[in-house]
Amino acid sequence: MRIRLLVSCGIAVLVAALSSGAGAEPVNGPAARVIHAGELMAAPASGKTVRSATVLVVGDRVSKVVAGYQSAEALGVPGAEVVDLRSAFVLPGLIDAHVHLTSTPSATFQLDRVVYSDAHRAVWGAANARQTLLAGFTTVRDTAGYRGDSFDSVFALRDGIAAGKIPGPRMLVAGQGVGSLASQGDFLGYRQEVMDLFESRSMCSGPHDCRDAVRYLVKRGADFIKLVPTGWATGASGEGDQLHMFQDELDAVVQTAHKFGRKVTAHATGLEGIKAALRAGVDSIEHGRVLDDEAIALFLDRDVYLVPTLMVTKSFTRHRDGRVPGSARNVTGDQAPPLSQVAEQWFASSRAAYEAGVKFAFGTDSAISPHGNNAEEFELLVDKMGMTPAEAIATATENGADHVGLAGVIGRIEPGMMADIIAVAESPLEDVSVLENVIFVMKSGVIYKQQP
């Protein structure tokens, strides 16, 4: 109870502080608005755009999309605000399917995990959520609040945003991953008493335990289930990082989650773990660092999404003490494969999957990279995988919406859809990196950013 009170107080303090800052609060609340778009990409998967279009937003939904610049009076909403984006490129709000909003890049990350309370994480998370929203990402999927059993902050953050108390993207939250003891999902790297204190109840042994771990997360409020069958890309080769869980455990997680109507995504970097997760029936794979022909065939046969998180490779620098990033353990450079080799294999696997026709959704693993820089992933999808800019945008709009279970709600600018709309100054179809500088952000009909 004391922790929950601290979380609530911390969030209240942050909201009060943000309300005095430019761009922190909505410019104004939901109402009828007329948006004049210079170039509109309403359905990115089509790759098509139209010039000189008008979008009518009523409340939190798109009401009409019509050709030409129509007046408020002509649209039947006299006196409605007209948003002038005639010199801009307009597209749906972006979706990042792999973030950790209550975590922040830090040189002292390992120490931070046992120093900061849930209240701290909620406040830090609120700041990260605001940065992410202002970068044009109107929906995110948070794939773990924090290692250990203390992750109330991420649920509080999701609920505070949904209630309109905090500016941030719409959140779908896992809470914590389901994995085995002594695996990537466990609380490792500390003296035994500390590891025992923070051990998560979602760590399991055997199918019965793993079913209960899923039920526990559903009870805590998880929107989807994250499965952790492998170690991290930079993990020590002698620690079994290819696959930490048995097939009957993976099957139990997926079957139980699906009974509760929850999708399952698997953190999977090792080849055998990726294949085992696909055979268990997961809905998507996060990272997918190593793929072969058999793994790609499993993706295609089961119609599973891959979320490659290529931005992680930008953080591949060694710490001064020789440790490498990402692994739950204290792994040194001589225990792990060279980071350049890891990155090149990652790019090659993603490229092979793309060329074979595997479905992709956009994700960054932000927290390893700074929050708010999410759009840097687009350039990697184009340069390292060979996607066209339109295909890359589709991974973060229509594909992303389908992937997170919100197809028909977000991902396009069409009548009846949520009014999640962003704009950039130039066409991202010519240079996808322009998505790193968003000039307009609307989420659910509310304007959060509008540059002159």
C-alpha cells in the first residue's frame, strides 16, 4: 500500500511540473477539428498518398477524409478549429511494439535496479512516455516493467495515461516476462540474498508452474504475455543462452495465455529458442537475432510477426570494465561473441526473413536506446534490411496495429478510426529519416504538439 501511495504521489508531482512546460500538456481537448494536409498517407500499407486532402476529426475519432481543402462550414462543423498542415506530410500515429518506459539508459543501470523505488520508476516513466509521444509514437507495447517482482509502476503509468492524467502514448503492458530461474528474465548479477528478494513470481519450472505464472500476470493486469525462452544476444555462450526452457513449459505458457485471450510474444535471440517458441504457437518473436531456413519457414507457416529491434545494435559498446550490454548476467567481452559479429548476423537474419516474406512489426527496445529516438529504427529497416520507406512506415502503422491486436482501431486515417495523426515537414518516402523530426502530434483527437 505504501508503494502504491508513493507511485500516485510521484506521478501527481510530475504532472504538476510538466503542466508548466511547453508541449507538455495538450494544446486543447477533443472537439471538432478540420485538418488540411498537404500530402496525406492515410493507409501506409498501400504505399499511396494523396495531395491536398482534408481530415475531419470529431471527438477522438476520424469522421471524414475528403479531397481538397474543405472549410469547416462545408463539412457541417461551423466554427471548428482548422489545423493548417498544407505544407506538411501527414500520416497515422506511429506504433512501437517494444519499449520499456519505466527503464532509462544509464551507466549505473545495475545499481539503479536496487536503489530506485516503484515511485521513482513511475516518475521516470512518465517523463519517458511524454518524450515518446512527442516523437510521434501514439501507441506502444511495453514488454516488461522491470526485472524482479516490483513492476506496479508500469501498470500505474498505463492507467494514468489512459485516464488523461499523464501525457503519453496509449500503452499495452506485459508487466514482466515469463521465463525460467537463472534465465534472462530472472533477477541476476547480485549477491544471493538480493536475487532471492527481487525474484519474480513469473519465473517458473515445469508446465504447471508456467501456467500459474501466466495467470499471475493476468491477475496483475497484463494486456499480453511476454515469454523469455532464450538469453540475450550478447550472452555468454556457455550459459545455455540458445534455449532456457523446455518445450512443455513453452507450450503451457502459450496455451494458458490464449485461454485468457492474451497474445504471446517471445524474447528470442538464440536459434533453437526461436524455433521452440514458434512451435509453441507464439504470436510474435522479439529480436530474432539468428534465423535459418527452418526458422523462417516456421514464421511463414504460422503467420507470425517478427519485431527485429535493430536499434539495439547502436548501443553495442563495451563498458569500461569489459562487460557487454544487454545480458542479465555480468558477461565480459571474452565470454561473449564479438559485438560486430552479433550485429551483422542480426541484420543478415532480418534481411533473409524480409526477403522470404515474413511479416514485420516495428519495435526499438527503447531503454537500451534513449526514449524519444524511436524513429531512428526506420533508417535501419531501410538501409540494413532493404525495405522501402513505405514498407518501413507500414511496420509502425497498419502492421503494428494488427500485431498488437488493434487493427481497425489505429494504424490508418479513416472514418471510425482513432484520431492518431502526426505530420513531418517533408516526405518520408524520399528520406525516411525525416520521421525523426515530427512537427505535429494528435492522439485520440487531442493535439499534443503543433509547431508553427
